[in-house]
Amino acid sequence: MTLLRTLLAALLAATLAGCGHRDGDSDHGHDSGGHAHGGGEHADDEAETGPHGGRLLEQDGLAVELRIVEDGQPPLYNAWFYRGSTPLPASAGTLRVTLARLGGQVDTHTFTAEGERLVGSGVVDEPHSFDVTVEATVEGRALRWTYDSYEGRTTIPLEIATQAGVRTARVAAGTIRDEHEMQGLVTPVEGRHARITARFPGPVRDVRAGIGDDVRKGQVLAVIESNVSLSDYTVTAPFAGTVVARTASVGDLAGETPLFEIADLSTVWVDVHLFGADAQHITPGLPVVVTRLSDGAVAETKLDRVLPGTATASQSTVARATIDNADRRWRTGAAVRAHVTVSVEQVAMRVPLAALQRFRDWDVAFVRVGDAYEIRPLELGRRDGSWVEVLSGLREGDEIVVEQSYIIKADIEKSGASHDH
């Protein structure tokens, strides 16, 4: 498996290098890279930086400096006008910035004058990755520029991504389950388990049942000669069940030691141990899935009760469920794992935990559009062992990476498609 991943990684790197894909940085207070086009002319690949550290867009002796400013607040566009190298008042023109994002979303930012600068009309949402169109009117002259400013984006051909094990799925509604996992044991049902002793001491003359035998109520298990009357009497089963232990042998002297143990195993209990806060909100009636550790056999049932006492040795509380055991598959003493479901809640959007990665200081998923993959910072809600609720950052129907997402993250980081804020 390691060799396969190594070969796929090498193939991925070679193919991406051949594709010549690149991802620029976004313009957080500095040159944002990428290509800029102004008035139909192709600008230099390295964008010029203005006096305020933003991207400087020039055309016909006029210029606009554009910068995303955060300074401890939500990111907003700031802009300044120039004639040559001479600053112009913010009232010297108008400005509009259009951001076309991967997947078709378009954001439009208009600007108002605040002192010597212009301030954008809305927050520039993360990721700061888009194709930018800047339209300005400065001193009566119409100006226009376009450029790309990509962050957290990479391009991987579908065939290569598939060979590397990358899989995607659509974001949709679903359920989040509040589940708790506990350990326990299969035990016989109290009142349906008996240790059978001789009524009178004496030698065992006959034994008629062995371990594992199913017996009916009243069936003879052994014959004992009484030391008192010197006559034989029988030991019988008090109820229908299975012989789970036997000490009686012909010739032995019966006394106070139990001769047989019988249990009705048509149903068995599963006793699981609750620790800490689990004991406070796990209550009778909750559904539970029991898995036998030895072979993975599964049974679904409900908790019958939570016992009132606390186990002295483990300081745990015991919760008990009943399992139908007509086929005798569940043997007493078997170790089990139990998943108790406290609640099942419907959520508008959820993603698999395997889809999440850390990018800078965000939890992100990777959206796929064609051969392009891009981060989506997420606000997360409730989660269970497999899924997490998404409160914002994705739209229903978005196609996201759900397997091998670390490959996408590694390629984005390798391509330098991120930067420090």
C-alpha cells in the first residue's frame, strides 16, 4: 500500500508539473500576483505595489490602488486614486470591483469615500480566491482592469486524482447522532439461572445431563442415594434451560456443593458500564447496538434499565439491555462493545469527518469544480463519530472531496497557493 501511494504521488507530481498549473496569492495588503489586464493591454506578471501596500493598477496616466484590509476586523476593500504618482481625493471618481468565484458565485463591491480613501461596501469573504474585474471612472475617464487572485486553489486532472484515490460527493442534509460507546459483558438473566444441590447428602448413583444439554422443566438430572433413608431420590431441573456447569459424577458424594448450574439462555442480558457524564443522560429506552468483540456479531435492542448502584471496583454505573438468544449465538461471559444512541437530529448540511483538513487557522473542505479544487473555510456545529454539521461555508449540492483530502491540501501547500494574513 505504501508503494502504491508513493507511485501515485510521483505520478501526480509529474503530471501537475507537466500541466504547468499555478495558483496565485490573494491580495491581503500586498501584491496579489497573477495576471492583470488593463484597457486591453497585458500587464507584467508581477503586479506593482502602491504606497499603501496594495495592488497598483495603472492606465493612461491614472491609477487605482486596491487593497484588502483586515486590522482585526472583517476584511474590506480599501482603494486610492492617483494621477501619475500624485494622490487624488477619494471624490475624484467612482469604483466597482466584481469578484467571480470558483463555482459561479459573483460578488460585487461598490465604494464610498471616507477621507482620502474609498471603502468597499461589504466583507470580502474567505477564501480570497477569484477572478477580479475592476471598473473605475477617474476624473471623467472610464478605466477597466481584470486579473486573477487565487488562494487555496489547485488544479489536478481528473484521471490523476482518481488514480490517487481522491473521491468526491455532494453536500446534502442528513442526521447527526449523539452516540456513546461502552464496554460490557453478556450475562444470564437473573431469576432464570439456578445452582442445583442435593436435598440430602449421599453418593451419586446416576448422572443424566452434561454441560451444554438443553433440559426441560422437571427433567431428571441425577440420582442420589440418601444417607438418611438409604433410598434413591432424583435431582430435577427447576425450569427449562441449558446446563452451563456440572460437578456431579457417578460415585461422588453429594453435599453442599452445587451439582449443576442451569440457565435459561433463550434471552440474555448485556451489562455495559457507564462512566462520568454518560451515567447522567443515558436513560432506559434508548436504542443500543451491541457488537461481540470476538467475531463482530451484532444485535440491536434497547436499554431496559440503568441500575441504581455504583460498581465499587470500577466506579461505574451498569446499564442493562436484553437480547433475544433463541439461536444460542450469544454466550454468557462474552465481551461486547455497545453503541447507545442518545439522540438523532436532522441538520441542513453535513460532511464526513474525513473531508475536513486544517488550512491556516480554519477547518476547511475542498470544493471541486471540473479539475479545480479550492478550500472552503467552514463554521461547524454538532458532530458524531462519522459526520459533522456545516453551519456556513458550503452550499447544498457543492461537490467536495470526501476521501484522500490530504492530497489536495498537500498540493495546494506545495504550489504556494496560500499566504500569511
